[in-house]
Amino acid sequence: MLADIPIAQLRVFLHVVDTKSYRIAAEKVRRSQPAVSKTIQLLEEKLGAPLFEADRRTTLTGFGKVCEPLARELVKHHDRIVETLLSQSRQRAGTLTLASIGSFATNWLPAVIKDFMARHAGAAVRLIDDNSENIHRMVLSGEVDFGLSSEISITPELDFIPLIEDAFGLVCHAGHPLARHRRLEWAALADVPLLGTTAHRELEGTPEAKWLERCFFHVSNMMTLTAMLSNRIGVTILPRLAVPAFAKDLRFIPLVRPSRHRRIGIVKVKATSLPPLAQAMERDLMAYAASHGNARARLRQRQ
């Protein structure tokens, strides 16, 4: 069995080596001089050989000279590990790994992450952009601390904490005849060529899904979809936050009677505690959502 040698004993040993005085070493560790002498004695007993010469109590033996650099290395390594652990627990350092749907990552996360990084200067953030189904898979497998997605494909093993609601509407080129409307009813889709997207799965099971059955073209990539719309190849239905901010030539017209929304929120493994940094980000997201209201309120201000 290996001897259990407390780091505190090695610290006392190094203080005696550095100060060449049991008295000064005792002052540094705030103990009595006899207590320091006893600590050195216990350390020598555990190591099985004397560290200091018997007649010159602060002079290292040959064994002591071998031990000194190893003791310094061990103490420094111990201190680095403890500092890392404390930084993690105090949310100062570490890596936070998130997965988010692109629309949320583009429209909401930048402001939240900016403030988060300012308060956690030692932390690193890794953000993965993916669809809701893949995000849920990554959360379950432990690839990410938590996800930000819609409710679609949520399984019983996952918790969903809603943050915002995001209204569906018609998206088309600014020159399209429907672009002049402030809002549209779903029946307006009857005579327009529709582009299908993965976002339409959010409407499955609703009466309005019938309007999406006649999509003549299906696109899964948002960049491709944006290019199609910008070139006036049909129109589509998207949640407002899914419309790329850079697409200045596109218009979003809310669909009403009824209004349909998707909810975006935090997805995490049920009954499992998040790491400290992830807990801090979760609180930030919930506070940001509460202070900024839901997506509909914000978007009305934009329009």
C-alpha cells in the first residue's frame, strides 16, 4: 500500500527547506515550532528515510535532495487542480457546450453570450448549430450540456423549459404581390407556389397543415431556401425568427385566423444537474427571456 502523504506535510517540508528555519516555517503555516518538527517527523516516517541531517536540522540529506523537486512538482500540480476545480464551481472557467437551432442562435444568443462571457472571463463557449431532432440526440448522449430548440421530437427522457414563442408567417420576396399586406389569412396560400422546409413539421397535426401539402419544392438548408426566395422562386412559411437577418429583400407577413406559434426553449436531460457554467447560462437565458418578453412582442416592435 502506498503511504497517504497529505499535501500539508509537503508544504511544511518545503517551507523549512526555503527558510532554513523551523521557527519561520512555523510562522508561515501558523503553527507552533514543535508542531512543525512533528510534521517533518511524520513525513519522514511515511517516506521511510530522513529528509534532514540529524545534526544539522535544516540541511537536506541525499534523500531529501531527491525529494525536494518532486515535492515542489506535486504541490504545484495539486494547487493547479484545486484552482481549476474552484474556478469551475465558481463559474469562472471551463467550457460550456451548447447546441441551438440556427434561428435562436442568430437572433437571441449573441446578446446573451456577450454578457455571459463578460462575467465569466475564464470560460469558453462551444456552440453547435443544428436542427431540433439532432439537438435532442446530442443532449441525450451528453455531447452538449443542454440544447435550445423547439418542442418537436421531445422524448420522455428530456425536460423542456419554454423561453419564447415565435409566430409563423408567410415569407416572400419584397416584390411579391403578397408582400404589401400587413397580415394574411391562411387561405391566401391557396394560389401561391409554396416551398417546403423542415420547419413545417412544427405545424403537423394542425388544420393549417393542409395548406402545406401542396409544396412543389422542398428545401432543408436555410441558405438554399433564402436563395430561392430571393430569386422569387415561390414563397414559404416560417417562424419569424427563422428568417435570416441578412435577407433584406425578404418580407415576413404574419399569418392569422388563427395565429400559429412554435415554442423555443431549453432542452436538458430529466433529473440531471447541469454543470455550474451551464446552470449560469440557463439562468441568463431565462432572465433574458423574461426581461425581453416573448418573440411576438419583440417582432411587433421591429415591424
